[in-house]
Amino acid sequence: MIKDKGEIIETIESLCPHCLQKLTAYKVLRGQNVYMEKACPKHGFFQVVLWRGQPEYQSWKRPKIPSAPKVCFTEVDKGCPFDCGLCADHRQHTCTALLEVTHRCNLNCSFCFADASPDQRDDPDITVIKGWYQKLLAAGGPYNVQISGGEPTVRNDLAPIVAMGRQMGFNFIQLNTNGLRLAQDKNYIKELRAAGLASIFLQFDGTKDSIYQALRGRQLLAEKITAIENCLAENIGVVLVPTLVPGVNTDNIGDIIRFALEYAPGVRGVHFQPVSYFGRYPEPPKDEQRITIPEVISSICEQTAGLTAPDNFLPPGCENALCSFHGNFVLMPDGQLMCWSKNKSSCCGSSIEMAAEGSKKARQFVSKYWSYPEVKINKPIDFGGWDVFLQRVKTHSFTISGMAFQDVWNLDIERVRDCCIHIVSPQGDIIPFCAYNLTASNGNSLYRGKQDGDNSVGQLDSKKNRV
């Protein structure tokens, strides 16, 4: 069923936002915009915008040869996304695995994947976390690891958790954090660095306190800056991670990038996350409450006033092309960004790559370019421009990227099957990020909060949401 005129460009599978039943859905092109349309026999018709503007939707797609996980722990029974663990129908290897080491938090944000709060159940002990590391090794790892939560820095034993992972062969471990403790406790950072922490994935929503007041409940900019400075003093690379919410901080995109460049090369880049809607949403979020990948790219280029251009940004080689974008740059001595990524797909075509090879390359890239630069220059360079560029690739690389996570309203099951960002559940199951965090409109979850042997849908009490 197509509600309005438009061209059906794809037929896919999705879920009903209310009952989570699998549905046939359609991607419909109207002008430069692409919409998902689907109808549930019980709950009616749904439409949501997926793509607005340039680059053209069809030109962005990047084909890959699927590759099943090296080891699968669950059987194919009900079909994707109901058999995650991973199952043999999954089409990509793990690139980054998230370990949620707590559900406690020292903030009470209006946007939160994990429904975290100060009052939550007990943290998993270090023996359980060791079991998660072992499960990832059994699945074909080591992979890149991101320690997450909740707010993981509420734990006092985070350094031993990092050290244990490094000892087990996980060479890139990153901390996903709001940075509050890192701003307050320099010794804590020293301990993490000594344990082998490579990178900080820092919640950083903007350069104005009004943005933090709206999204995080209080003014935080000064603490964010202190956290960055403390991490750079210990040679830990930092990636700034803004949650983009229309009407709150989408006009601040250029300023965020300029801020990051002031702290480069220790700040390794900016990773934008357009808002997605999890939790209780009885009515679908309006299209004007969303910002799509091409709109983020356009905003980056417009708001950085010549620092970047649209063809500087590419679809991913690891996850589904519709999930993310990235641009790779070098910060030159005059403050300009010189791009070393260029999107040629629209004019020259793109080669088809094995999904597993894309995952491998992504792991290597993140490990190298999101860690603090190892090469240092102790004296000025006095040779030509190209030689300066080649040297600064080693010392002053800078990435601008983004990940558009899915919610129940815009879920494309093909994208779930291509996912390479996985969460290790409390029971040790390996589950694609968007599937793990998926909630129905009443807050019922597909995976998060479920216990072993519980086939019912878990209940989230929060109205929170986040990309």
C-alpha cells in the first residue's frame, strides 16, 4: 500500500511499531526524498522519512558480498531479528563489541539507549565480564571493544576490566563515557591509561550550555572541556560524539567540528549520531524530529564554510551503506583540512568487497586513527607541501563520521543483518546494536532487559530515547 504518489524503489522487511510483528515494507522515492511505508493488519499504516536530499539515495548504496559470522551461537528459527546471538543468517562479522559494565549513571539524560539511572541493579562482576571477553574470542575475536553502560566510570574497578581485556588479546579498548569523572579525577585517567585504554568515546552534544541543559538536564560544557584536556594530558585519543536533535543542536554542527580541531590531534575526530527514538512513543515521531545522513553531510559542509565538501564523505565498507558515513582528513599547519577520502561511486562505480574484509579494515582503521597518534614531531618541518601532508597523515589525521541507528519506526531488517556493531548481552549473546535496543511504541523491548529463558518482551519504564 502506497499512501501518496511515489516510486517504489525497494521492497524490504520491517516490524510493526506497536506489536513487533514482521511486515513487508516499501521504500518510496518522492523527489530527492525516500520514505518507508508499511502497514500492520491490526495497527494500521506507518510512514517515516529515511533519506532527504543529496547525495542521491541510490548512488550511496555500496554492495558487499555477505559473510556469515565465523561462529554462530543461535539457530535460525523465527527469522531476523528474532534469533540474534548471532545466527547463521547474519551477513557480517563483528567490528566493535560493546560491553555494558553497569546500568548506573551519574546523569539523568532525556536521551539514553540503556534507560540508565542512579538506581539500578547490581553491576556484573569481573568474572562475568571475563566470560564476555571469552565469548568474543570464541566467536572469532579479538574484536575492537567499547566499554559502555550506563556510565562505566561509576565503577571503581574499570582499570582492571580494561587490563583483563588487554591481557586476553583485545588490543583496542575504548571507553564510552559522559566524561564527568574524567573531569574530576586525574588519577582515574592515569589508571585507565596504564591499564591499556586506547580511546575515549566522549558524549559531546555541542559548544553551548543551553544544548546540555536541553539534552542532559544541566550545564556541562566546562566539565566536558576539562575531561578532554585531562585525557589528552595522558595521551589518550578522544572522539567527540554529538547526539543530533533537530531544533536543539543541528545548527551547532560546524562549531562542534571547529571546537574539535582546536584540540587536534589529540581529539581524533567527531562522530555524529542522528537521534533515534527508543522507549515509549505511542505516536510516531514526526519527520521534522529526524535528521537523515544526507542532511548531516550537507550541514557539515555548509556550517564549516569550505573546510569540507560533499564528495569528501563516503558510505561505509563494513556495515550497511545506509547506516553511516565517514570522511578522512589531515589537519594542515594553516588550519585547513586536506581530504584523503573521496566518494567516486556516483561517477565511477564502486568495487564489490567481501563483508568480512570490510569489517577487518574498519577494525584496523578505528584502532589506528581513534587512538592517540604515536608519531610525534619535535621540530618544524621545512620541506614541501606534499611532504608535509604525508608526515601529518601520521600525526594530524582527523575523521568526521556519523552513524544513523534504527528504531522501530524506520527499521530495515536488511540493515540489521549487515550490522557489525554488536552488544554482548548479560547472558553472553552477541546481538546487533539496533536489535538489542529496539523497543515497541509502548516501551516493550525485543532484547534489552530479558533474562535467560524468558521469551516474553522485556518492559522499559523510561520515556527516554537516543541514537
